[in-house]
Amino acid sequence: MSRFLYLVRHGEQQDAEHGLPDGPLSARGVRQAHAIAERLGGVPFTGAWTSPLQRAQETARIMTERMPAIEPQPSALLMDCIPSGPTPELPHAWEPFFGPVTREEIDAGEAQMADAVAEWLAPTREERHDLLITHNFVIGWFVREVFGAASWHWLGINQANCGLTIIRVRGAKPPALVTHNDLGHLLPELRTGLPVDQPY
């Protein structure tokens, strides 16, 4: 049996450019959430989980209004985090990112993502379609895990607001990436959250 994980980054946060750690969705973020909800409306979801942060919970609420059979459950395993710290192999261009990050934040993120991988990348005995509404770094870590890449590679895996990533978990076979950062449901003006120098 296969388990499909539908990983969705939260919608655009209001006033995110001012560096606020959390907050409600912007008007554009609400439109993004409605668009991904319409995109996934026909999926027979088995369950849904969301980061406890406000921007993710609001995205989850909008999405599951179209999916009355499921109720999103908050999970600390989907919190925004720093999934790993610098290693000797880390390219020098990424080193400044870790300047303000504490060892405690890194240790907490590593433990969190180890538990998240054990929870959702484990095979199941039944066909499942699980929706996870979370954050850019968390999704990047899941994708890195699928490819077995070095720990620092999550830093270069980016997902737009309400972009769609799908992973298939298949028994004894390694997990497979079905799609990453699919934006087909978003109009060009709704494609936000990627680095400014990255084309959409």
C-alpha cells in the first residue's frame, strides 16, 4: 500500500516583510489558500495536520472548509524550525545564515525533524492520503530526506506560499518525490515566498 504526503506551505503572512515571527494571512495569502483548497478538493484525504503557528492554522482552516470529512490537527512536529546546523561540507555562501542561530535551536530542530520523518515517512498497511500544512524549511527537510542528500541541502530547497509537494511512501521501497513546489493552481500574482532571484 502507498502513503501519499501532500505538503503545503502556509499562505503569505500579513506584514511578513517586517520580520514578525507569526501572524495572520495577508489578503493574498487568503487567495492562495483558497486556490490550493480548490486544487486538492477531490483528494480522498485520510487526515490533515498543521503547524500550530497562526499563518499555518489559518491556511488549514480555509483549506479544510472545502473538505468537511477531515479536521486539521495541530502538531508540534510541523513547527517552523532549523532542521540542522552547519557541517564541514556546508558551502561558504550559506555560513552567514547560521550566524544568529543558537545551538539550542539547532538541537531542537534536529530532534523535531527526526520525529517528523519517523511519523510521516513510515510505510503504512493501508492506502493513505495525508495533508501536512507547514513551513518552507520543514518541507525542504522532507524533500532532502527523500533523496538522502547531505543534511545542509534543505537550505537550497524552497517552496512558494501554498505551493504543493507530494511524496509517495511505498512499503520496503524508498520514498519517491512525485512533485515539488507545483504552482499550477496559483495565478502569477499569487506566486510569492521564493527567493527574489529564483524564477517562478
